[in-house]
Amino acid sequence: MYSTISSISTSIVIQNQYHEKVFNSSCTSSSFFIHAQNPVINLTQLQTGFDSPVGVMSCGDNRLFILEQDGRIRIMSKSGVINTTAFLDISGPVQSSGNEQGLLGLAFSPNYKQDGFFYINYIIGNGAGSTRISRFSVNPTDSNLADVNSEVIILEFTQPYTNHNGGNIMFGPDGYLYINQGDGGSGNDPQGNGQNKNTFLGKILRIDVNNQSTYAIPSTNPFVGQANVKEEIWAYGLRNPWRASFDRLTGDMWIGDVGQDAWEEIDFQPASSTGGENYGWRCREGFHVTPAPANTSGCPSTGFVDPVYEVPQAGGTSCSITGGYVYRGAQHNSLFGRYLFTDYCSGRFWAIRKTGANTFAFDTLQSFTTFQYTSFGQDNLGELYICYRGSTSTNGRIYKISETSDCKPVAFISFDDSLSGCAPVNISALKGEGLAYQWYNSTGLINGANSPEHAPIQSGYYKVLVSKPGQSGCESMSDSIYVTIKDTTAIVPSNNLLEFCTNAASFDLTSHLSPAGGVISGNGLSGSVVVPSALSAGVYNASYVYQNTDGCTSNFAFSFEILDSSTITTNAPSTVFCNTEAAFTLDGICTPSGGNYSGIAVSNNSFNPALANIGVNNVAYTFTNADGCISSGSFLISVQNCTGTEDLRNSESLMIFPNPNKGTFTLQMESAENANTYIEVTDMAGRIVFGQSENFVSGTNVSKMNLTDLSKGIYYLSVKSDAFAVMKKIMIQ
């Protein structure tokens, strides 16, 4: 990681366990050397009092999370105000006695606002201990506190020595977690871990922690399926990649790999990489074969990925590289696109600019008389910070990096010259605190377009002027970008109100929207069809997605309502009516009341037996409730021809027993005279299903009926003669 500072005086003695070098330097912490070339950086102290700070991270908002090596994460505002209580304190289990041990890395989930997860890299256990990658959760009731009891161990493996633990963890643009691991320590990689693909040491690992209890191995990792290889490996051949970062605009990875005794190096991996790079250690250090006493036997002469930059240790130029970030903030135009890094032992800063596919330019920046810069940081807007370790547990500091030779802000929209999209198309400049924005098109200034984002209403050229209010000349105009806006198709609903009664037929919603050809989805739907009888009363939301020939998608949200239909209950009359009787009202037979009756012999909700069919008559009932839902029911009224006969339908002289039964009935009737009698059974529809003749005598008459061949249900029994007619209801079970 970095070397131990033994003492500070007029000469600075820098030691690690392999070498000792002496540099003459003053100790004025605020001074720095200004070189002739631009840019000129400055470090502004925000706060002190930290215990060996080794990281400044952002969770996506305006807070800065400061890692302290002994096991604490503290929150600080951008103005330097520190929260009294640590966000997380695991200093108890963290092993931080070694110079390169402790809490070493922090990465917030890309979905932190939703899931509240963050990941840390720390050393646990005695002696050399083990590297542990864990997930924690934010306190659900206080975003300034972590839930210390929420730890889930993702990955853990032992360390052979106390140094070269790496420590950097970060999420890539692909959403996977990248873990930087040193070669395990000691000197010259005695275990050969850098080139051994069957160990996690000396590697960059890539794992999937999204929706996983611990982690999964991405199927696109370069060594998946190979025998005797750790499939988690993304790249190898690294000595101690203490700090690495992704360019937040391009997705390129930059790696600061701490050297042995001769060369420090910066490695570069383009966003297009599919992994598997071998950065050379222990076979190579920088561009060179690793000098003795390193064991390079068996090392091939080719197949290595060279660094993009190396810094010699000779002459006190460097001894422990601290990798940084590509500046993508909005405040400093001259820093934009430069990768900044420094050296722990000398306090010198450099910058690298990517000038082509495989070409780079290098700038030597300032050398500060303070040193021990352990780690860079980046806030939510891309502004850069740096940690100063300090010589005691109370004078660790956080500085903000600025550029002093050029006050112009960054005016940047896109690396591309043109942008094409479906309306609405949004273009955005980099957002910076305290900056002013003015958008232009090909005809000039756009009135009211004064925010970092702009939504053009027509195709054409656009650019943005970014300025620092109140500072004359501190402004930058972006390059123009041509925006092509493709129209989306308007979705037009029909004028029909989408209300369905629970007893309504199924309805295909595609007939409600135009143009046709889209996809309807929503709760309560079977495809695009509403089945009202399957739904409870209430309002249901649905959406319609339509894609036109330009590939532009339109979305339309709508709702439909299911209305309750009333349940009809019927008290059908069991009485048999004579055709000679007067009309009578039907009100009250069906509930709820207030509906309409209809059928033969029905008029104005009254039934007239004289107009009815002899036998069974069907009467229909319809009811419309307050929601407009129509329910219907029906019942039967039996009418007997009583013309010229004695009306005996209510006589108790006719008995049928047992009733109900399974089909064998006994009929007993008292007759006043001898009579030729006909016994008839009809079903509910009025069809004759049984008939037999009897000679009744004056007095008691008994007759048997076998109806077992009839189906279960209700039937009507008629006993007729020239003198009487009697009807009874019977039931077959």
C-alpha cells in the first residue's frame, strides 16, 4: 500500500521492510512547487483529526464517507463538517496493527438508494489475518448510521503476510463488484501468486453480488470453465493494486500498482476489455524484467500487458504509487479528462491524458512538501479529494483538489457529435455547484434554458455555455451536438367509459385504444381481455405500450372499473292458480324490488291467469342497480284450467306421501262421488312426464305412482275429473 513514515525533520526518512531512502525536504505543509506547464493544482484542507484516513467515497448524495484504517467510516459534509457519531465502527474485529492492514475499501451498491447496501474490504484475525469482503446495510431509520449487526460475509481468504493486501473495491459500469488483491506480501512474491491463477492473490476479482445471498461468478469472466483456476479472476499479474478506479464517463479502468524496488506503474484497461489481462508481476516490474532477487525463472517473454506509465524509484522520484481518478467534475476545465495520481513518499502529483486508442500524454504536476497521500476520493459531482495519513492518530486530513491557473468550468455534453432519440430527448451538461448554464441552438440563445439539462423540441444543433457567476471570463462553451428527435405516436383512447358489471361478458381492451398493435398489460387481465366475472368490484390499472416504425415507444396508462351486479333472489309461488282467477301483482316475489317483470300474461308487473298458458308459465325479472348494472332472474307460475269444475286446488282432501322421496309416491284423496279421474305429472317446463287413469269412488281413494325413472327435481301433480281439479307440488330427491 504505502511505506511507513519513521520520522519527519529537515530530512525525511522513508522506510519499508525492503529498502530505505533519504530525501531532503522542508516541512512547510502549505507550500508546493509550481511547474511551468499547466494545469496547476492546489490542495485545500477541509478537515483534520482523522485517524489514518484511506478513502473518500460518495453514496450518490452530497455526503462524503471517510474510511479510517482502524475500522471506522465517518461522514463529512463537503464543507468539512464531521458527524459526531461514526457511520460504522467495527474497529473491534478489524486487524489494523500492520501498516497495510485494517479497513481498506468501501463501495456503495449502484442501487444504494433502494437497497441500502454497501460493501467493505478489511483484514480480520490475528497476525497476517484474512481478507474479508462483507456487505452491510444502512440503518432503516437513520441514513447517517449503518446497521452494525447487518454484516453478511461475501468472500474471505487468508493472507500469508501482513502487507500487500490491496484493498480497493468498486462497482464497474457493468454492475459487478471488482476487488483488488495484492500478491500476499513479503518481497518479490515468494509464493509466485501474481502468475498463479489458482489463487485470489495478485489479482483483480469480478463477482456478481446483485440479488445474491453472497455472490455469483459472472458467466462472462475470462476464466470460467477452466480447470485449476479461480473463476472469480478478471485480471492478474499485479503486485499491490492499492487503488484503482473507473472513468465515470468512458468506463475505462485505471490501476495504480505499487512497485517493488525499481518501478511504480499505472495500468490501463479499456472499457471494451473482456478481461484476462496479465499485467506481468512478478515476471515484470513496469516495462522491465523484474530485477534480482526476484525469481523470474519460467516467465515467458511475451503475453504481458504493459503499463501506460511508469515512475522510477531511483533518485527519490517515487516509492509507493497512489492511484487516483480521471477528473470528470465540472469546476476545472484544464483538469477535465486527466487521470491524477500521486506518490505516498514524495508528494509529487502527475496527470495522464488519453489522446487516442492506445496513446497517452503525461504531465508532471505539483510536488507538495507534505506527503503520505494514501488515497484519492470522488464526490457525487466528480470533484476530487485526497487523504493525508498524518503522523499521529489525530492529524489525518482530507483535502479538496482544485486547479488555480484557469478559472474556466467544464462545458461538456457528449463525446459524440450527434444524438438521436425518441421524443422527449434530454441532453445534459456536467452539473457543478454554483455554476450557471445557458443553452443555444443554431438560431441563438434559447430563452429560459438555464439548467444543466435541456429537452429540445425539434431536431438541430445545440450547445451550452457554462459560467461562474460574478467571475469575469470564467466561462466555457461546449462543442455543438446535433440532436435528431424522432416522434412518438400518440395513443388515442375511445370515448367509451371503461366500466364493466361483474355479470358482463368478457371484453378485449384492444378495441379501446388506437393505433392497434401494441401490448396491453395490467392486474386483472387475461392478456388484453377483461373477464368481469373473475374480478372483484374496484378500479384496476392497466397500460398500453406501442412501438412505431421508428422504434419509438409510446406508453399510455388507463384504468377500468368493475361494478357490482345485484343478486336476484326469488320466492316463486307454490300455489296453482286457476285460469278463472283475477290478475294479481307480482311485486315482492323478486328482490331487490323495483325491477320489471315480463312474460306471457304479464302486464305492468301483474300476472293475469286468464291470459296464461295452462300448465307452467315462465316469468322473467330484470333489475338495474344504482351503478347501471342489470341483473335478471326468472320463476314459474302454474295455471290449471278450472273452467266448469269445482275449484278444489286448495282442498286438503288430497295427500301425497312421502313427499319428497326418491320417486315412489302414494296418493290419497277423499272424493265426494264416484268419478273417472286422470292423474298427470308435469315438469317445470310444463311437459307431461307421467299419466294414468283411475276410477275414484265416493270416500277414500289410494293410488300408487312409480316415478323413479325421472330425474331429481320439482314436479307438479294434477288430479282431474269432470267435477274437480287439484294440483300439488312434489319433489324427487
